[in-house]
Amino acid sequence: MKVNSSIFKSYDIRGIYPNDINKEVAYKIGKGFATFLINSLKKREIIVSLGQDMRLSSPILKKEFKRGLINSGINVVDIGLVSTPTLYFSVFNYNYDAGVQITASHNPKEYNGFKLVKNSENGIIKIGKNSGMNILEDIVLKERFIKTNKKGKSIINKKVLNDEINKLIEFIDYKKIKKLKIVADAANAMLGIDLDALFKKLPVKLIKMNFKLDGRFPKHEANPLKFETLKDLQKKVIKEKADLGIAPDGDGDRVFFIDEKGKIIPASHITALLSKELLRMFPKEKIAFDIRYIFTPKEIVLKEKGFPIITPVGHALISEKMREKNALFAGESSGHYFFRQTGFAESSLLVILLVLEIISRENKPISKILKPLISSFESGEINFELKDKKLIKNKFKILKEHYKDGKISLLDGLSIEYPDWRFNLRASNTEPLLRLNLEAKSKKILKEKQKEVLSLLNSN
């Protein structure tokens, strides 16, 4: 079977099962990843950690991917049914050479795929468009697999999650966490396992929603960026008079929060909150965040005498920039949070622990803790479908000319900044879309400038 090149994405491999990704494709990608590792690591013995999510197709894909690795001489540590951050932890903590998670993240049930990482002296490297995905694609499409008679071995490691939680709770003063009431909607996906295990070690009352693993996602998509998926959680937080709501995505590497009033907390506000906390623990460190929303986190980082780093959008690009700058922490507007402590990889559990510790120490509602930190209002992402690339270029040109007196950045798309408002316009990596994000120092300015920019974008 010929492999469809479209499954090789910017940050992972993903497609519809069984049309694009099936057991034959999984076997070939397993052999391809083995070849990639052997060629790049130049080691005699290579160990790969292998995990999977709860999708119905994940067991067969994992079996065939593993067979591809073993038949190529790679040793495999099967860590079972885990979240993606747990897979990352296994690679970093046990110093495995690489890791593979069978998952399609937040995508609907018919999708599946592979997230690939390799270890390095400077943390976890995600295999993406800037770090080897094109090489892997070429190997797989041209079937340039390593030839060997050597067979790898397979062992099982069932203690990874327990080791991960024990390691994470050492990072904070977890004994100071109070008897809070927390509602979590696991969306029938992977972080439910992690939350169950974590809260058994804490004096927190956990109210569970959709914790039963089910790769069909019977209640709703496991995508907290689609705010309509959070409505039941918001209602439940209010009904239970809970201190916090937690909403992870399908593979657990993203998390959103609901405050005690049932309102969705923007990810940039969590970035600001954790930046303040971490800079007090580790002064004068570098903190990274993506270019979509920068006013609030930047102000907090500067106020706490840290060093802000603004990055392009995309979790692989953010972790790459973190490694390059040796940043302490990074937050992305889509709910990814990264720590040097975890090898520059995401850790939703560490985010949750830090937030719980802050609420417990401050002894007041999360909305009141956040209020003095917030210095801007955000539009949320606004998408435009434009299939003609010439039209996309024209829209950039119109805005660049109209706002030529502003501070212009081309770090990722077009960003233009004024003292009291700014915007970022980017073309999607995967879809024929333009993505617009605006922020301003007041709701009035945000409303006015959003209307103004939209008018320019909608003009011929």
C-alpha cells in the first residue's frame, strides 16, 4: 500500500483510519522512524518508549508500529495506555532515546496518528517540520528502510504514571493544597487516568465528568478550544459551587480552566499567573509565550523582573525556542504549557498542581487572584476561509499599508502593535484559513479596532 504524503503534518503524523492510516502504514512508519533514529543517533542500542491513547484503532496501530521498530533492531518499552505528557515524561525521566504516542490528539474519533519525539542533552525534541519530519517522510514514501537481521526486544513499564506524579508533586509544596472542590470533564479521554491518580494523593474533592475512556467521544469532542464543548462543565462548576473546572484535550497535552463563576479562563491569563509564581520561585528567568496574546503575560514577566520571549504559534516551535533560550516556562494560547523541569515538554498535571497551590495559599477565588494580573482584553480567534493564496497575500498587504505607523513584526504572519492595542494575522499551516487575534487595553478599544480590522479584511 502506498502511503499518503498528506498525513505528514507540521508537528505530527495524522489522518483518517483506515483510509490514510492503518496497520500497513503504521508498520512502515515504525520502520521509517527506526531508520531515522539509527541514522541520526549513531548508537548501537536504541530504546523507544511507546504509548497509546484510547481510540478504537490505537491498539492495532501500536502493535504494528512496535513490530516495525523491533524488526529494525530497536528495543521498545511499552508503557501502555497513557496521556501524551506521560509519554514525554517516560522519555525524559528514564533517558530513553525516543518516544512515540499513538494518538490524534483532539481530532474526532475517525482520526488517528503518531506523535514522535527524540531525547537530547537539552530536553525533548518533537519531530516536526523543522526537526526531521521531512527526512522521515522521505524515508517512508521511498521505503528506504534500514536492512538488518537484528531484532529488538520489547518490555513493559507499568509504573510511569506513578513515577511522574511523585516527581511532579515534589516540585511544589503539595501538602499546603487545601480541601478544594474541583470539577473535571475528561471528555472520555486520556487525562482522566492522570487526574484520578493525582487526586488520590491530594485532599481535594474531585467531581468527575466523562471519565470513562471511550474512543468514540460519546459526549463531545475532546477539544477545549471549541468553547461549546465546555458548556456542561461551566454549568456543573456553578451548580456544585466548585473552586475550579478543568478541561483537558484528547491526549492530555492541553488544558483549559473554568473559574468559580463558570467563566472560561483565557490561556494567556494562566500563563501570566504561573509566570508570576515561577519567577518568585526562580528569579530572573526567561518566560516564553506565543505571539497571539502578549500584553498580559509580558507585563507580568517584566514586573517580576523576568525576561519575556515571544515565539511563533505551534507547540513544537515553542518547545524548540524554549530549548534554544533555556527558558523556565512557556504558555501557548491554545492551552499548551511547557516546563524546563519536564524537558521542555508539556505537563498538564504540573499546571494543575501549581494552580491548586496558588488558590490554596491565596485563600480566595481564582477570579479574584487573576483580576489584578489582567491588563488586556482578547478577541478570541476569528477565522476567514480564503482558498486563493493571492487573496491571502493581498489581505496582508492591505493591513500592513493601513497600519504602517504601528510596530510591525513578521515573526509569525503579520503582527502590528500600538500602545493600547495590537493584532496578529496568520495563515493556517493546515487549512485554507486566515486566523486573526486582537487584544486591547480596554473593551471599547477592542470592539472598535476589531470592527475596523474586519472591515479592511472584508473589503475587495
